[in-house]
Amino acid sequence: MSATLLADVADQVQKVWGPVGKDEFVEMAKLASVVNRDYEGQINKQNDTVYVSQINQMTAQRKSTSSTGANTFETQKISTSRVAIAADQTFSCAIEVEDLVALQSQIGAAESEIRATMMKAMEDAVNTYLYSLVSPSLSAPDHSIASVTDFNESQLLAARLLASQANWPENDRYCFLDPSYYNDLLAVANLTSADYAPDMPKVGGSFAFKRHGFTIVEDNSSGLVTAGAATGTADAALWFHKSFMHLVLGPTVWELSSQHANKAFGYILSCRMYGGAVLGINGDEKHGLTYNS
């Protein structure tokens, strides 16, 4: 008795929704839409690796014009730092259906509930993965702030001070708050009143407001409240510069195939995306975590 191999039924495997998946994903995922993705175009397949390098800070010299040797100078070596971003993670979601009729009615639909639900599952998986990499510096000054029950303006200013002391660039600073902390901040009138907060940009499809140098966003994902040392169900804030983490994502691949090769009736619809992320150069000093332990 001969077995039918996948190659024998390759014609039954169809790719669907190819062009739209990744754009939808990036719009939905808040953290994925913000962190640095400048090097994504250099990732073509799974396990591709990109190296991001920078020249480290140099030290200039100063001499009095009247001192001995004022007309001489010393040289110094150029030193560099680099991190590797590898697309070493695979994210996938699959469903099994018996009737193809209902599925076919959605494959070409612009607003597909099936696609939206599967993309949301992928978003949650990538979001949780990104938050699992959160690891702020614990060296003085400590960027991990515990036992904060009320994230008010004082806490936002404390994060701003640490960010500036760590020499973050002034642009692209973000503060992601879980619903509990976000409520605390909404109660501060001089931060959220229309008289003080006329600008409401969008980040990951959600409205945000910019105060004290941070673009402030609510993130109700489970990844945020369990990031780093935060292991609760509420009260967590991640504040960061977008360069604290590098993310690469490959294309979203959708496939629809029959189960006849397994001697079964029905169909399997799957979506798959490969990617990877890593903290950037000095990334531990470019993000911080406030939480209630």
C-alpha cells in the first residue's frame, strides 16, 4: 500500500490573502508599530541575520594655548558596538473547517472576520514576545521602579528625568500604560483636558497624547502587565525610546489546503510569519518599567 506524500497533492495547497496580512498586523500591534524596524528590508527568509553597528562616543581634548605642548594632539582608536537581529522566531495560527463554502465566501472579502481573528492571535503572540525581551537597566540610576500604585504626573516626570539623564534623543519617546495606570493619568486634568491636550495622534490604531516629551498610549495587552519584573494583572508602564528594541518581520503567508492527504475530510487554513527582535545598543538604558509589585 503506497502512501500519498505532500508533494503529490501540492496542487491542492493554495495561498490566500498574501498582500494584506502584514500591513494589517503592523497597524494592529502597538509595540510592533513603534519599535525600530529600519532593518526589516534586509530580512528575506527565516534565520536571516542583520548586524546593527554604531561608533562609540569619543573624547575630545582641551589644552591651554599657553601650556607646553599646546600645539600637539593625541589620537584615539575608533571603537564600535553592534547587535545582531535574527529572524529566528516563527508565529503561526491555524484553523480546521469541514465546510469550504463559508470559508470561500470570506477569502476574497475585504472585511474578513476569520482573517481579523487570526491576525489578532498573531498580534498577541508577537506582542507577548516583544514584552518578554523587556529588561531595563538596574544600575544607578535604576530604570525599574516598583511599588507605584498611582501613575500620576509625578511618575511621568520621574520617567522623563531618567530618560534625559540617560541621554535619550528628544524625539520618539513613548510611554505605554496598562488600563489601570492610563486611568490614573486621565484623572490629571492638566495633562488630558482639551485645553492642554489638543493633539491626538494615532499609534497602532489608538489615539495617543504627547506630554512631558512622551507619546502616551494605552496598551491593554497581557504582555505589558507581565513584562520584566511586573508580574501582576494591572499597574504597569513601559517608557522607552523607539531605538531600545529592533524588530524584523517577514511576510505573512496564508495557506489553504485539503486534508485528503491524511485520509480525512475538511480543510486547514493557516497563517505564518517569521521574525525576530533584540534590545538595541545600550537598549537596557533606553527603556524603563514602572509597576506596582
